[in-house]
Amino acid sequence: MPASPKLLDQVCETLRIPHGSTRTERAALDWIKRFILHCDKCHSAEMGTEVFGSLP
């Protein structure tokens, strides 16, 4: 059974639309990476709504 694509790979595929900007893709990936690090790399199933309220 093949492994499912990683989250950031899935985001890249979604953002790669016709006439899409690579700069927008990189910015979105940067924000996602920051959020993952902010949450101490916890799985989304383990997080509650308070995580989203604690963002700067």
C-alpha cells in the first residue's frame, strides 16, 4: 500500500493551478510551516480550538 502524500506536498498540488503564482505557493507553505512549529508539531486531531486563538 503506497503512503499518502505529506501535508506540504498536498498543499503544493492544490496551489498549483493555472496562472497561479509560485510566490503565493511559497508564502502559504511558509505560514503552514510556522503554524506546525508553533503547535510543537502536534497532529491536528490532538489540537483544540485554543491553539488557533494563541497565534500572534
